[in-house]
Amino acid sequence: MPQQPAADTAPPPASDSARGGAAANPFETLLASRWMVWAGAVALALGGIFLVRYSIEQGLLGPVQRVFCGLLLGLGLSLAGEWLRRRPLLRPMAALRPEYVPAAVTGAGLASLFATVWAAHALYGLIGPLPAFVIMAAIAGATIVLALLHGAAFALFGALAGYLVPVLVSSANPSPWGLFPYLALLTGACLLLVRDRGWTRLSWVAMTAALLWALA
């Protein structure tokens, strides 16, 4: 008997639209899932700053009320980010990679807290150098610890904030006995994260900042 020709089992070629969608998918995913979400977080933090600035220009709030509102905003955003991290977001937001949303909201809250404490010390004189240093260093340290939950961006922000604390908080009698143990602890925490997570950029930031402080 003559053999029947084998059936063509090769899959049909993908259409041009499908190939174009696959090619554009990585860029669209990166744009929608990461950068747009973090841009929204920056816009949220800047919105709070400009709102406080407007209240200052209009004379609506005094220094104590401004600091209180800033702390309330920062704590509210931080708690909202943690709530979003523990709860799944709506299904229509799945395409936006919602795991970036809690990190962005929490980061905006921590940035607001950091800026508010600095303003309470440097602009309004409501707290002294030592309490401001301790609180701002604690916020930077908490940001580095939260990097274990939210990713490398938190570690970079926490490291930069931590190394800037001695610059932002001025003192009439600066003590190297307190400064250099603090810098050593901060650098050690960053390097532990580098060892655990392999974040190379964090190691460059930490070592460069530590070297600059040693030269200064």
C-alpha cells in the first residue's frame, strides 16, 4: 500500500501582531511595573511637600502643626504600604505588577518622615541635634531593614539617607567618637545586605560614602 504523507504538525507561524507584542512586552512591563509606580510615589511625596509649603505661605499652620501633619502623612503612607503588602490588590491591577506599589507607598512615607524630622530640627528648632540625629538615623536604618521585604531600591535610599544624616544635622561640638562608630555600623549593615542579596550597587555606594567620610 502506498504510504500516506505525514501530516504537517509544525505550529502555525505567529502573526506580526503577536510578534510585536512579545517584543514590546519587556519594555512595557518595565515601564508599567516599576518606573511609573516609583514616579507616582515621588509625585505623592512632592504633593505632600507642596501642600505644606502652601499652608506656610498662607499662614494656615504653625511650626508644630506643620511637623505634626508631616509625621501623620509619613506614618499614614508607611502603614498603608504595609497594608497593601499584606493584602492582594485588585485583579485589574495585576498587569501593573502590584508588588511594586506597596514598596513605593512605604518609601514615600519613610521619605516624608525623614524630611519632617529634618525640618523640625533645621528649620523650626523644635528638637535638638542629638534627638534629630538618632531619629533620622533610625529611619534610615529601618529603611535598610525593610529592603529585605521591598528590594534594592530601599537599601540604596536608606544608605544614602544614613550617610547624609551627619551632614544634615549640625552640632556645635561634633564628636568623632560617635560619628565613626555610626558610620562603621551603617557600612557593615549595607555590606551584610550585599552579601545576602548580591546587590552590587549598594556595595559601591557604601564603600564610596565611607571613603569620602574618612577623607573628610
